[in-house]
Amino acid sequence: MGRGSKDSGIEMGVVDDSIGLQQDKDIEAPPTDAAQDPAPSQFSRSTYLTAFGFPRFIASWTIVWYHFYGFQHFPIWRNSTWESQYPSRWGYTWVYFFYMLSGFVITYTRLTAKDPQKNKQEGYFMFIYHRLKGIYPLHLVAILLCVWNLPAPSWSDLEHLPLTIFLVHVWRWDINLEDLPFNGPSWFLSVLLAFYLLFKPLYAGITRVNRWGLYAIMVVCTLWPGCCDITSGWLGVRFLKLYPLMFVPMCILGMCVARIFVENFYNPHTRKLEIDPSKVSIVFKVGVMVSYAVVFILYFTIENSSQTGYMLVWYFVYPLWTYLIYSLAVGIDPLAQVMTHPALVWTENLAWPIYILQNPVFKAGERFAGSWMEGDPLVRNLTFTAALAVFSVFFYYMVDAPMRAYFNLGKRGRK
């Protein structure tokens, strides 16, 4: 295998992965003798991957716009009869981008850890605790806001509340996301918790299997969610609609991509990434640009209600996410280089508040919106979008950033 495999001595490492939003900052390198390590090459760079920040920000907004614009048609001009294609109709596909990215980030940071021994001594409880302490502050704020938006919730709604608080509210196959009364988008976190609980045995398997076995796992994980969705519809097997069962494989797919990336580009002696652009295949470079183009064309030209579009999403777009995550990590294509601009990297700070606060902000807007909004859905939704942006910035500075500092998680979007 390539450089950075388990044969070269890479062990486990600690990561704080708030929806896959950042690497752990707590780890410091143990004292080493500099003379024992070879000098870094001119192509060496830090293991911190900054190109993921802005895509997370865009992904969060696209999911939000899907929830508002996904099933609505608005003319480009007020007097026009031509109805535009909104890429937000495919916004739900970015949820799976988050799953893959979560699996990639947590695996990558463990494979490139500066203190591998620390993870061997980490118990299961502490592992889960480190994953959740960056999530829970805003998660609880969002739940409180959702409860406030329901002046008199029924008992049938209240029974969902403890399940939502403890992130197990979609661990059942008889639930629809539309039936969740308290912050429906938090279903993503329920699946992520299932992934965290399974991570250690999954990690042990992913890091031990050979390359052909790894490729086989990637193929199965790529096909699995679509097979579950289609089979449950055809056969009526509700068990296959269990969300952790369907979507944890997307996280596993990200784990596989992380291992391949580390084996190809990480030097365990210098603890640096060594990426020589001259040695990166032209096929890869062209493939990245084609992938961006294909995703763009798909988003703007195909109805999400069409069978063709449905099949393309499950069996074409999701595999492309693995390719694009890999290319952002490599960081040599022009778009990936643009993503490392400090201003764009900083937007990563707002990705989590935008996603988790969308439901309570919009519910409050619907509760207090004036009659002048009801006749114009576009104005209403744009107003709610602006309100979400303001509240996301507010809660980032008032809740998320202070709590991350308190838990010593470091700042998102910083090198």
C-alpha cells in the first residue's frame, strides 16, 4: 500500500467533528528529535485542510433553500411566464455530502494524529463526549426555540421531545421526517450519533482491509442508500427506511476516501502532506473539472421529480461527492485553491448555526409574519432567509464560539 498505511505506523488520533465541521485543536505534538525526521520537501504543507470551509457554508444554505424553494416555481421576472430551474430543488443531496465529509474528517484526523497513543487510551464514553460537545449547545438552543414556537404542543408532540434531545428521534423505521415536531432538520444528528457509536469498530475494519476490499466497501456503500430507498418503496419493507441503516454507509464511504488520501499524500515522518502537482494525473485534474460541470448541469436542468433525475442522484451524484471531497483535500485544482481564501474559510463558522437554526427561525417567521407576506411567497422566503443569516451570526458569537472556547475545541475556519 502507499505511504501512510497502517504498515507505516499510523495509528488513531483524536478529533472533534461537529457535523464534520473541524479538526481537533487539543492535540499537541510530543517532543521529538528534529534530527531524526527528514527535512520537509518543497511540496509539504500542513495537515489542516481549509478548502472544506466554504463548501460546508454553501451546503448549509442549499439545504435551507431546498426546504423553502425546493417545490416552488418563481418566474425570473415578475411579469415573465418562464419558470426558472432552482438548484435548491436538489438541496437534499448536500446532506449526504455532509455525511461523507463527516466520515472523511474524523478518519483523516485520526490517521494523521500527532499523538496516536492518546486515542488508544480513550474510552467509548469520552470518544462520544468529544464528538457531541461541539454539537449540543446550539442543538439545545434550537430545541428551546422550537418549543417556544409551539405555544400549546400536544402530548403526542411532547413524547418526541426527550428523543430529540438525546438524538435518537429517527432510530425507528415508522417515522417520517415530516412528523418530527421539534426541529426536523436535526434528524441528521440522530444518524450522526449512530455513526459515532459504530465508529471504532468501523475504523478498525477500514484501516485493516486491503485496497481491493476497500474498493468493494466503497461500491456497496455507494449503492446501499438508493437500494434501501427503492426496495422499501417497491416491497414495502419499512425496516429499510431506518435512517441510520440507510445513511451511516455514506459516512463509511467518506472514511474510505480519507484512508486513500492519507496513504497517497501523508508522510508520517514529517507529519506533513506532500502533494507534488506535477505528479498528479492529468486525468484527475480534468475529471475534477468535469465533475463540477456535471453537478452544475444536473442541478440546473433536471427536475427532481423525474425518474431519470432520481436515479442520477442515487447512483451518479453521490459517487461524485467522494471525488470532489478528495479533490478539495488535494487542493491543486483552481476552485479548491480559491476555497482556501481566508474570507471564504471563515464562512465555515456559520455553516452549523445556519443548518440547526433554520427550523425555529422559519417557524417563528410563519407565526409572526404579517399579511403583506402571505400573498408573495418569494418575498416571505427571502425575508426569512435574511432573518436566518442574522440569527446565525448572532448565535455563533453568543453561543457557539463561547462554548467552543469553553470546551477548548478551537475555532472553526482557522489554520
